[in-house]
Amino acid sequence: PKAAGPSPQELVQARQAGMAMSATSLNLLKGASANGTPLKSLAFSAGGLAKWAAAMPSLFADSTKGVPSRATPKVWTQKADFLAKSKAFADSTKALADAAKADDKVAFDAALASTAASCKGCHDTYQVPPAPPPKAG
């Protein structure tokens, strides 16, 4: 018999974990670059981010539409635009990984900016903003 694939809930958990690791990796790469860390030592992290970016769209399967998450319904109703924004993210992270391997600071910094912009562009359209923190007192 055919093995069952991940459940819709597991797909959502995987993409949420991946998004958290993506943000962590991007912040690590920004800080390390700003602090003068040799770019070649950042190639593994940048490459991991690029692998995530390439795989990420597949975690927005139609079966996950009704699973509670911060994804807006536009992910599925505007699929072509979502996939275009996902490709921009994948392309920018690949450029980031390539620049790290090549030890090219100018290209690395440009790819960092492009990657951050692609994250923001997608999240602005396809993610519900987080709830504001509770007010003190």
C-alpha cells in the first residue's frame, strides 16, 4: 500500500517552522555580513535558505486552505502572483548563496536586500499581520 503523506496540519507546521528558520537565517546573515564575517563561512546558511525558498511554495497545498494559519485566502485565489513572489524569493536567495560562495560582498549585500524585500512583499500581501502585543499595565 502507498504510504500516507503529511497531513494538512503537518504541512502548515512545516511551513511555519520553515518561515521561522528563514527569518532567523536572514537575520543571522545580515548581522554576520555587517560584522565582517567572511562570506564563504556564510555559504552553508545562505544555501540552506535557498533550499527552503525553492521548497516553500509546495507547503501551500490546496489541502491546507482551511487549516488555521496566518496565510490569507489570497495565497490560493491569487496563486499565479503568489508563485511569482515565491520565485522572486527563491531567485534572491540563490543569488545570496552564490555570492557567499564567490566571496562577493557587493553581490551578497544586494542579494540580502533583495531577499528581505521579497519576504516583505509576499508577507504584505499573503500573511495576516501578527496580533499586537498586549498593553502593559
